[in-house]
Amino acid sequence: MASDGSALVRVLSYNIRSMRDDTHALARVIGACAPDLVLVQEAPRFFRWRKKLARLARASGLVILAGGATAAGPAILCSLRATVERTEDVLLPLVPGHHRRGFSTAVVRFGGARLGVLSCHLSLHKDERYDQGGMLLDRLAGMGVEYAVAGGDLNERPGGRTFTRLAENLQDCWATAPSGGEYTSTPADPHQRIDAIFATKGIEVLGCGVPLGLPGITDTDLRTATDHLPVLATLRIPAH
């Protein structure tokens, strides 16, 4: 914690594909990133999903904060640095024939810094995805916090309508302070950035990108952990 009360917070966003791949590699990658918050997409949603997610959290040195099946896939893990104020899982309107989507949200404190948090996995369908982008912005605005971070699998590249809508209202952390790799899909052939972390204005983005070359993270683990690469942002949250 800084003398001005601000907090340095490490936020990781990661699509873990329902833990269907190498879960030991997944835990090693998450643990090596030393995150304070993990915005998970495609958390386990079916039989014994809580136990599976708890096992991953424990292996990564974290605890479950919110989400999972109750948010249709998005979840939030956190370190013990975080003091939890409240959590809420939100199911989004279901379009017939489409996959159910949701947001996992929380308000946490790190010392004197208070932060809204949202994990999302947006639709594969462009019009529905654009509507969900608006719902994301509305949800952040309604959380009653000055500072917030949102991240997840957008299923869209920069320049797309929904990505642009978010980037016009929030800081795209990679664009603000690129650090590490840019592309998140696929691990075997990174060629597109469809996962991102966004922060409200007033948050200082110190660096954001795919954590390549960090101690404890190997290319093999990144390739075998899941079918996305993670995004890690280091943020300074002002005291509030």
C-alpha cells in the first residue's frame, strides 16, 4: 500500500475452458502471475463445479470470490489481500437458441482503495454481443464505485463494434500500457486479441498484456493449460 493510500493490484483475465485441459499447468500459470484478482471465463458449470473451481483456486493460492455456474461461466478468484464488500452474479437475457451468458461482479477493498470488479464472456453473435457490451457499461455505472475493472473473453477483436464501444468508455489496458504479448488466441498460434481488461478513468495502468517470460511460466504450460492465453494487468487504484 502506498503512502497516499493507493493500492497496486494485479488483475488476471483467463478463459479456462471448463478446466478440460492440463489443470496443473493452469494452476502453475495463475500462481506464477501472483494475481490479486482473477477474472475467469468458462469456469466449470456442471457436476461438482464448485469443488473443481475451489481446487483450482487452492492450487493457485487463491479463494473463490464469486461466479461459476451461477453466472453461466464467468467467475472471480481473489487473494487474501482483498476485503470483500459484496458480490453479485447476473444472468443476461437469453436469446432462444443462443448460449446463456452472465456477469460475475464484486466490490472489494485493498486497504484504502475500493474497486468494482466484473468478469464477462460475451456472445459469439455480434448484435447480442453489442447489447451485452452496453449492459456491461450499465452494470459498472450502477455499482456505486468510482473505480472499476472489467475483463474477459470478448469474442471480438479491437476495431469491432463492441470492443470499440467499451474502449470509448473505459481504458483498454493493453492499448494504454502494453507489456508482454498482445495476442490471446490461440496459444499454439497467437494471432488475435479477443480477451481484454478494461479500467475506468482514474485508474493508473502500469502494464497489461499476455505474461510471457515471467518466472515460473513456460511456453509449454501456456499451450497446455487451456485454449486461450491469459491477460495480466498491473493497476494502481487510488484511495477512496
